[in-house]
Amino acid sequence: MTKPLEGVRVLEMGQLIAGPFAGKMLAEFGAHVIKIEPPGTGDPLRKWRLLHDGTSVWWAAQSRNKESVTLDLRSPEAQDVVRQLVAQSDVLIENFRPGTLEKWGLGWEELHALNPGLVMLRVSGYGQTGPYRDRPGFGVIGEAMGGLRHLSGETDRTPVRVGISIGDSLSALHGVIGILLALRHRDQNGGAGQMIDVALYESVFNMMESLLPEYSAFGAVRQPAGSSLPGIAPSNAYRCSDGKYALIAGNGDSIFRRLMELIGRQDLADDPALAQNDGRVKNVERLDAAIAEWTLRRTLDDVLTALNEARIPAGKIYDVADIASDPHYHARDMILDGQLPDGTPVQLPGIVPKLSATPGTVNTQAPTLGQHTDEVLENLGIDTTTRDAWRARGII
């Protein structure tokens, strides 16, 4: 089966999350991804969070289907190898601070001249231009500047982190979209490549829905609202008799009516002032109280059973144990069986999105550090004697 990105050659020079996550997605759909890592230490992600035999199990998910080549990019020899690889590549991914590649003679202008068809994804905190371009930027800073951190948490409490590196992952997704658009443009325009400039804060800001129009039109500054959904009602997390919470989204007009009938509040179902969302928003505290009174008398399982039978969107709050044991996750191949380098079994996330004719696959486990260095350099015509000399000098 031919995959949609089969034949696309990707050189990944990013580290940690944003750039490598983009490379992961491309590799899952057939791209040949060569990952460049620093000799000796490798991508810092190898040491992040929980380690098995000295390597993060996160690495097993982030770097599957890739090849690992070690290069000290500060050395002229390694920079020349990069140029040779770029000449053979369709896509280059990097997420260094702006100006770093230029310092090494590997900036966009130089590489584009070398390979006019190159598509180059550049992910950074603030973008390649603007007054903040030279500032160091991590995903959490992008989440703050993009507006997300302000909205996360409870009213009048310290803003909280979402819990994952969402700023980096959103930037990776925008980067993949940009790569696919640029490849499509190249196909339509005589093979001309282009540079894609993705900023962490902009990737977050792009998800902020009506935040800016509301401020522009009304001077409204949206505030954190905990588990509720401001301006859309009713939608909240409601405590049940066993101490667990049910998420209930009864904000569609017909859904709201079914919900009120289910909880025995026909008076609210028939109230014309509550028939549409704007009216319900004005009465959200009264509606939340009515729903909470009903859920507090029932266990979570009883609440969800009743809501599902009434065709009302609802669910429990999953932790990873719930995810790993959920039959729906397994039925849709979202829990994959893999293994670590020593053969230890490990479960890994499935592949998204799901294509009916050309689905993504996992073909190889995440590489050990420098696993493919000799193979890749030999294919460039760099002989064993030279490689041994470079290895002794720490270049590879």
C-alpha cells in the first residue's frame, strides 16, 4: 500500500517537542525522516520524564519511524553533511532560536539556493521577524502570550498549566499543515519550495476562538471560568454522589429540553426564556444548580447511563488508566503495542488522523542514539576512515 507521503524525504533538526512532533506525524504517513541529534547526549527529550534503561519512554512515541544520525552542528564538517542531506531532501524541520542556523551558514537563503525545491519549517517562540524574535521561547511562554494561560483555571486563582505541552503540539500541527500546503504549492508551481514560519504564541492564539472579536467589539476581557463554558449554557462538570464528576453539555436547544425533562424540571424545559442559548446564559447559575441537585443524588455510572439513553452529550473525566482500559480506544487502534530497545513491552498512542485508503503505520521503533549515522554517511560517500576520525573528534 502506497502511503500519502511515501517518497518525501525529511531532515529533522529540531529538538524536544514542536519540531520532532511534526516529524513524527510525517513519518507515520510514509515520509522518510532522518533526525539529527548532538553526539553523546542526543535530543534532550531522551531524558525527560520517566526513564527506562536511561531513556525516556516518551521517546518511544515521539521518534518512532525515524532514523537517528549524530552530528555536532557547530563543526564545519557536520554543516557540510547537512548541506549534502538538504540537497537530497524535500523538507527541513528546525526549531532553534532564530539566527542559530544562519550562524552556522545553514539559513534559509543558503539552503534555498542549494535546493530551490526545499520546504523549510521553522518553529520558534516568537517567529523569524518582529521585536521579540531573539527572545528564548518555550511552549509554556507561547501559551501565556497566546492567551491560553489566562483562561486556564478558576476565577481569582493562579492561572494553571493545561497539563501537557499544548503550545508545542499546536505549533507542530500548524507546521505539518504548512508543510503539506507548501508541498502542494510546489507540485503546482514548477517545484518551487518555500519557508514556513511558525511561532509558538501564534499557534496558541489561532485557537482562541472569539477572544479578540469580543474584546474589539465590546471591550470584554474573557476571564477564567473553571469547568464551565462561558457564554454557552449549560455546560459544566457536576459532582455525583460518589464524589466523581460528570461532564454534561446540554447547550443545544433540543438537547437542553431533553436534559431538563430527564432531571424532572419540566418547568425549565417549557420556559420560553430558556429556549435559546442567550437566555440560558443569563440564567446559568440557576440551571447549574438544578443539574447539580440531580447529579448529587446519583452515582457517576447512573448519571452517564441516564444521559446516554436520553441522547445528551456527557462523559466522565478520564485519567490514563481509564484510557488504557477503554474498549473504544482499543476498537479504534488508539492503543498500540510496542516495545522498548531491550524488548520491554510498552503501549503507545495510536495514529491520528485515520485515513480510509492510506492509513498511517508504525514500521520501526524509536532509534537508539546515532543508530543510523554510519548508514546515512556511507550513502553520502563518506568512507569508514573519515567517519572513524570524525567520531574520535566528537563530530559524529
